Amino acid sequence: MYSLGKNSPVIPAYADTRSMISELGAPGDVTIRFSTDPTGMNWLRSDHPYAAVSTPDGIQSSVHMLRDGDTIVTTVLLGNATSKTITTAVGDIGITLPLEDRYYDETDDYSIERHCNVHLFCGGTCSWALALRMSGNAPHLGLVLTEGALADYSTSRDFVQYSNDRGCFVLHPEAMEFAPGQTHTISWTIFPCDSRDDFFAQAAERSAFIDARWDRYVAFPGETAVLHIRPSFTPDQGNDAGQNAPVTVNGIPAAAEPDGTYTFAYTPDERDEFTHDEYRDRAGEHTFVVRVGDRTVRTRLFVSAPLDELTAQRVRFIARKQQYRGPDEHLRGAYLPYDNEDRRQYYYAGDDKGNVVNDYNAGRERVGMGLLLAAYLRELDRGIVRDENGDLLADVSMALSGDLPGGEWKPLRDELSDSLRDYREFVERELVDVETGEVFNDAPRDNSVKRLYNAPWFAELYVELYKLDGDVEHLRVACRILRWFYAGGGSRFYPLELPVLALCRALEQADERDLLDEMRDLFLTHARTLAGLGLHYPKHEVNYEQSIVAPAASVILQTAALTGDQDLLRAGFEQLRVLDQFNGCQPDAHLNEVAIRHWDGFWFGKRKQYGDTFPHYWSGLTADVFDLAADLMDDENAAGRYRRRAEASRRALLQLFFADGTASCAYVFPFSVNGERTHFADPMANDQDWALYFIVRHMLDAE
């Protein structure tokens, strides 16, 4: 059985895959290259063994690999060599899959043509992996399970590489029972493919495959989600009457459709407090297992609390629980991280000896809370949501007990307005020089760490403040901030959330023509610089990542929309193709239209744990680019697909928020990372409120 914690007596053997021995050879001995690939890319990392197996004592393994042209079959035989029955839990057995998904290599010439974004689905007998070349150029690598069943995966990372190593993947078979002498087989087929669609088509040809896809992976109470099921085979005969064995979902027959597919509809109902059915119709994660004969697919769907209630609870929580009102005059009014376990604010910026800690300070990404409150107040003003949650009995109780800020009850809008006012006072006192535009890394006006990322976020805050109250001075401050940003080298930087269109449209509305011309020129220079760099991305805080490509696409496409420049439009669509490769297409709420990221839990979380963060709020950057690109496309069908994907990407972020107003900075998804059990929502609420800001902003823009 898998044991938890660093002090546990048993650390899984696969925690360090480099020490594992593969029967196929040492690390680097096995290569996978496709004959049609002009780059000759080796899809396997040279620093980890391929198909190395770790098992409990008493379980023996053997591995065989057969090549037929570009088709590669790998078979792992597992057998009980003892005189007693052995049962294994998920995580007891690990099989390495060292695909080339990392942001460094052993050369000085790292190329996105020779690395891939790996999308893993360990969900039963129809498990698979799709490794998309980072550049988007085919061939890509497909892997489909043909025998056995997978339940999960772990990663083994090189911590020396910090955020740049996603790690070696370790596949975990489902729990099994081995009688004395009994064997089980895990086998998969690897093949080249041209696209996601081509991968699924080949998976259906090469295995008894069940393609199961929800029409939405995050649903609200009362909203029906439909699961579409397409087996690649005719179900086995189920009884002597000659009827086909039913396709079932959690044991319930799916509906047969005329085209040979099946559907299953699910409508969560949170109002039934006494529901005891197997779906547990409450907010949270739900598992649905599709079964066709002996073939299975385990899908996951997330039920979110209603969006208006969820957002109201969250902004109330920020104002009451995450705004500093203590004795430190420099922090007064700041929005701070919140430890959900200790139920208190958390602030730590290092020591006085130069050991700076940035990701728990009062500046930087925490501005997302201010953006959310400003946008939510705009929603209230425009009637998109109603101020009807400020008179809850819980509020009255808190007021009587003195737990409310100021000790008095206020309507929600008044409470949020006062909170945002205090935050703005903090920002202008400690983080932003409104005269020069300089943006500071932390309070009190501390720029010992220079960081260009910060400036566009605070410019965006001032654009939001203008939209809220119409004060043109906010736009002038935003322009000063961006002037300072560009004077510091911003035109060669890949900023997250640069408000190109939002600022220029606001300046036009305010009739600030001179500032509009100045900002347009700065944005145009920036966009043309990034377009000129193309797919040769400079290193930032991480060598390469989704949130380098997304800013490139965003800045270029926003400026193309602003100016009508067709060269920029083409350059932006080139970035879009690369960005697209990061998003998953698995039938799992954690993974579907969620971008690959794998370090944020370490930098921003309480557990300090590396590993795939599915979801993480910066995945929403991709959603915004998808919507922006759709607006600029001539092909309405393609535009519609990108808009649907953008909506799915934004909805996935709701898994970071809970009905009581608490939140998590990241969900660390793998079964384990370097032997430490993971698969949890980190208990630190930190910078995740950008996600709700993206959602609220999209609702406002759609009005």
C-alpha cells in the first residue's frame, strides 16, 4: 500500500525513476523516432529509462517492445511469483513513460520542434496519451492502451531544474488481484498522428476504443450535461435473446442514438438536501464510468455552485477575511494570501539579508483580488448580478458578534466599495507611484526585485477603476504605468494581461486623443517586436511555458484588432497554433481545455509541491486568446469552435472556488510527485482570483 509523507517507512521505488532498470535498456538506449518527421525528434528523454517497472515484492515483471515501421507496441507482463494471493492498490505498480515534455535539454539549442506537450488520460481500459509537438507541426505522438487498465499517473521531477522539468511520467495500473502464478498484461501501441482528430480516429482503429466526451465538463445546478459515447466496436451480445449488451454509465443504460452512438444526460440538483443516489448531486467532483462489455472509461465532471452565489461569496470573503486591518501601517488595506487550514491571512516576504520571497507578499499577482472586486461592482451597477446576498442571517450574526469589518452590517455593495477604496489607498501609498507610473514589487514601495510583469496588471486595475467610476485620471495613471513599463524594456517582454484594447477603447471614449495615439504607437512597436521574434521565445521566469505563448498571441492579436494590420494578424494566428498545443482534450474536468502548467503549487501554495496544476487560473489566458482570435476569424465555424473552447477553459477554473467563499491557488493533479502523495487542492488562497475576474470580465464584455 502506498504510504504518505516524507517520514513514511515506504517510499515508492518509482520516486526516482533514474534508479529504475528497464529490460529494454538504460536511459537513452531506447529511442522513438518517426520516419515522416523531418526533424528526427526523439520523443523519449535520454535521462530516464523507458518502460521501467517497479512492483511490490512478489510481483515479477517482464517488458517487450516490438516495432513495425512507425508503430511501436510495448507489453508489460506482471506475475505473482509467490504461493499466496497478492492484491495491489493504485500506486503500488509504476511503469515509466519518459516523454520529452520539459523546458530544457542537454543541448544549448532548445527547440519547440523537438519537445512536446503531453496530455495523459489514465481512465480505465481505454486510457491514452497524446504528445503534441510544441510547435504544432505534425507528426505528433499517440499512445493508446490495448490491454489492461490504467488508473492514474505520477511524475518524477528533477528539482534542480525548478519549474522547467515536468518530469518523467509514471503510469499506474488499476488495483488488481493476483492469484499464485497469475499474470496480468499492460500493453500499449504508439503511433504518429497529424492532429487531435487523427489521434482519436487511429485510437478507434487500433484498439477497442470508447470515445466518451461531455458537452460540458463543469455544470451548474439545474444545468444538463450530456455525455456522448462512441464505441469503435459492436458491444458483445448480452444474453441468449441476442440483445446487445447495454452501454452503461455508472450502471445505468445509456440511450442508443440512430447513428450508432449513445448518450447519457445528467442534471445536478443541489436543492435536494437529502439526496442519496450515487451521483451525490452536490457541488464538487463526480465520477462517471462508461462500460461497454469489458471496456471502460472513467470520466469526471465538476458541479459548481451557482455562479452568482459563488462570486458573491468569494468577493465577500476577500473583503472580510483577506484584507489586512492589523497594526502594520504599510500593509493596511492590502489583499493578502489566506491559509484555509489556519484560517488566517498569510504574509511573508523573506528576511533582511537579501533572501526575498515574492509570492506571498502584498503586491504582484494579488492585484487579481482588486480587479475582481472592481469588476464585480460593475456587475452590480449594471444589474448583471443583484445585491441580494448582503442580508444573510450569517451576516447579522457576525455583526452582533463583532466579527464583521468595522463591527457593523452593510449592504454588500457598500461593503465592497469600502474595501476597494481601502485597497486603492494601499496601492497608491505602497505599490504605485501615480505621478511617475513606477510599480513596486511589495510594500513599502519596495523594488529590490525588479519585475516587469507587475506593471500591466496595475495599469489594468486603473482601467477597471475608470470603467467603474468614470474618473479620467485613472486612465492617465494607467498610461503613466505603461510608459514606465516600456521605458524599462517592455517592448521585448511577454506580459500577462496587457490591456491593449481595453485601455485604447477607454481613452477613445474619454476623448484623450494624445494619450490614445501615444499608447497605440507603444503597443504597435511592442506587437511588431514580438511578431519579429516569432517562435523563438526568450526565457522568462520559466524557460518556456503557456504563459509566454499566450501573451505573445494576446499582444499581437489585440494590436491587430486595434490597427487592422494584416501582418500582425497572421503572426498572431501563428502564435495561436502553438498556444493550442498546451490545452488538453481528455474527458475529465481537471484536464479538458486546461493548459499544461506544473510549478505554481510550489511557488504559491502552502504545501510547496511541484506537479501538474490542473487547473491553474493562468489557463484562463488561453481562453481570452481563443475568444480574441475567434473575433478576428473569417471562418465562422472555426470561430464558433474557439468560442466554445474558451467557455470550457474558463469554466474549468471554477474548480478552484468553493461555496463558502474559500479558494485554492492550484490543484496539484498527479497521484504523486517524487514519491509524495498529491492530487489535492492546495489550502492556500493566493492569486487564483484572476480566474473569477476573467469570468466576470467576459460577462461584462458580452453585455
